[in-house]
Amino acid sequence: MSGKAKNDQAKKLEKQVRKRAKQKRKDIIKAALAILLALLMVGIAIAPAFSETLPQQHRVNDLIKEDNFLLEKMTSSLDSMLISDYMLSAAEPGSVKATGILPVSGMSFAEVDVDMEKMIEYIEQNYYKEVDSETLIEGAYKGMLDVLDQHSTYFSQDEYDDFITGLSGEFTGVGASISAGSEGYIQVVAPLKDSPAEKAGLKTGDLIVSVDGESTLDWTTEKAVSVIRGEAGTPVTLGVEREGTVGTLDVVIVRGVIVLSTVSYEMLTDQIGYVEITQFGENTNDEFDEAMADLMNNDVHKLIIDVRNNPGGYLNAAIHVSDYFVEKGKIIVKEELSGGKTQVFRANREKVPAEVVVLVNEGSASASEIFAGSLQQTGGGIVIGTNTYGKGTVQTPYDMAYAGAIKLTIAEYVLNNDYHVDGVGIIPDVMIKLPSEAEYQAYLSYVPMNETKAKHKGEISLNVYGAQQRLNLLGESLTVDGKLGYNTEAALKRFQESHNLKANGVLTIETAEAIKSAADSLFDGRRDLQLEAALSHLQQ
């Protein structure tokens, strides 16, 4: 046999080996897809049954335990690839509907397998770049979950490992919850208290447009998490677009070990206690019990509970904390599942005899909305701050062994009085907005108050103009014209009285310095208008 013939025979044999290996991979992929489809439909079909048969404590801890919202928001919808748009129908168990390439009705698993095999083969043979079956089938997994809602998703094995690591309460990173944002970029839901992200100046609402110089356009939250995370002590630069600023800000954050201690407390006055819950985590129940025991031993009957920038956490923790303040027997929250089934959680203990104010903001999400809303809707307390995030669904993860995992939305939270949180959030009883970034930028352009002589009624000066600007920022509604007229004089008297100055309506040097300091305090962390409003309410 010639050398050429031997070479041709070897190539032919190699081609046959590759073909057999390829067919074997396809068989495995087909089986995996069928298993996933079956699991999804079985999971949806039996969820109502589980909700009715499991003991309540197991139901809270195991089946309907909401995953840590910090990581839940990091794992919102994934980009679907070419094979997408599968959707399971809970109303027709055993059927698969499709809104994309496949026929829309009456399909068996066998038919799905055949069409999937044809589709994969066609793509592999005709796509202009090299692509393998494993990549395509993972895209199909992602696409199936992607068509459901933004919180149902598929995890690759690496993504699921990251997810589980975060649930442990300790992880390495920057310490911020993120979600899919506007215009295809990643948005910050909230930086965690005392985290590297907060210390570096990252803010709720920031749009992350780049990481270490690489654009985040069309990134999934999973990719953002994997790139932003890294070894403790290493830096990462986030390119951020922020409301009220022009251009991109570079925020350099040194990664650290994030340990989630979720509850802190103190006495603000002899009668008013303050409790901050940064997240509803694994240890929150015990930590909150300890705080309440100490506060009650100090005869505290007025409480401020702060869940601002609390991205959520475990449902059972939110219920546990709410149970202190909701009248026994009233609904804390109920879950509306498929098939019209509901699971109701009611207050079981005697209500603590305390007047309560809950502080919230746009970074309060998920479990923190359940807590704040349960008190608001049952009369257990009032809510002060700004409108919350508006996430009111529950997800449960399912580990598919070495094929990754899925996280499926199985219920919606509904509060007492049938109040739906999802997409709405908690609307505060008392709306108090903190100064925005745009207001801060405007404040930097205020007229300086450098004149060294007192100004009296009828005089016009830059000091008066600057005082009018700052007094308006502090709550007045003056015409800013630089003239010390009747209204400006009255505003000066009010300010002087509240700051223990001689209330004569004269813009003295001392008064001018006090006005500048008071305005500065709105932006440098010395004043918290929402906390002040809570204190004022409880002291009435």
C-alpha cells in the first residue's frame, strides 16, 4: 500500500472516530435536555403539593427559603443564545410550549430530542465560527429559564459554586448587590454597609459601564460577578455612570473578605432604641433576638429599625423579625403559587409593646420589603424614607449535579390587605428624600459666603444670595435674589432660633458660618434627614 493510501485510510479512520465521539456527546446532551425539561415540569407541577404538605418550618427553611438577595440580584436573567424561548406550562403538565423555532403545540420529549439534534447538527455544520454541542445546549438551558422572568435562571457549575459560596455568609469581593440595569449595563442595587464598595464611594443606582477598562455592555450579572470578584487585597476599577454627573467616574475598589454580620443596635436616647439590619441572613434571627432582649431589658418602648440598603435575604428571617411587631394571628405574608395555591404565614407571638418606625430607601429589597411592608399593612409601625426596590417573588434552587443548577420563581409574595410588592415596592408613610448626587453637584456651584460684614434688612449682597441658596436646601422656599427682605429675615430668625443664636434676623458672620456648616452637613455624613424624621416622630 502506498504512503498516500495509508494516509488516506488513517484520515478516514480518524474521521470515523470523531463522528462516533460526536454522536456519543449528542446522545448525552439529548438525555440531559430531556431530564432538565422533565425536572422543570415536575418542579412546577408539584410545587403546590409541597406547599400544602410540608410542615411550615420545613417549608420556610427548605422549600420556599428565598435565596440571599445579594446573590439573587447577581443572578438575574442570563442572555439566551440561538436555541431559546422554551417555556413550560404549569396549566398543561407534560407539555412543552415554544415561542421560537420549534412547533408550538403537541410536542413529545422524543420530538423535542429529534428537533434539538437536527438544530445542533445544522448549527455545527453551518455556523461561521467553531461552536460545540455543549455550548449550544447550555444556551438552550439558559434560554428556557430566560423566557420565564428576570429572576429564574440557569447556573453553570462554576456560577452555582459562586452562588453557594455567597450563601455561606462569607465571601471575597467588593460587597455590593447588583442587577441587570438600563441600556444593557450592570446596575448597583446597594453597597453593603462597611464593605469595600461603600468605602470606595459606590452608590445605589450607579451604572457599571466597565470593569478594568472592559465594557460591560450586554454582560450578564453572572459574568459581572465573576470578573469583579477576586482575591482579597487586589484592586478592581469600575467605570461608573452616576445620575447628576457628566462622563464616567473611575471607582477603584480593593477587594476584601466580606463577613455578613447583619444586626447592630444602640440606644439613641434614654427611651429610643435603634436597630440596623443590613441583610436577612443565616444568623439574623439569633442576632435580632439578642438585640431585642437587651433593648427590652433597658425598658425601651420606642424603636427605629433601619433596613435602608438592605438587599434582602431569607424569607424565614424576615418573618421572624416581623413576628415581634405584627399582632398575633395577622398575616405577615402569603405566597401565591401555581394552580391558585397559597401558603400563609401569620404572626405567632404576642406583639412587642413598642412604637416602631422602619427606615427604607430604594436599596431596600425583597425580604426587607416583606418586613417593612408587613408592619405597614398591619399597623405595626410606620415607614419613613423613599420608595423601595419592588422585588416580591420567591425563587428556589435545584442542583442538577454536574450539569449546574436552575433557580426557578415559584411564588409571589403578597402582604396583608392583598398588597403586591413586586414591581411596586413599599411606598413610605412619610416620604423623606436625602440630597441627590445632582443636588450635591449643584451645591458645589453655590455662591461663596466670604464677606466679612453683617448684613441687615434691605441690604443686597453675595452673602445674602448664598444664604438664601443654602436656607432653601435646608427646607426654606425663598426667592434667591441677594436681597435681605422680609421673608429672608424671617427665615434667618427661624434658623437662628433652632441653632441657639441671637434671633434678630441679621445675617451676622456667626450666622453665615452656621448656615454654611448646616448645609455642608447634608453631604458630609453629619446629618441623616430620614433618621432625624424618625426621631422627631417618636419624640412627639
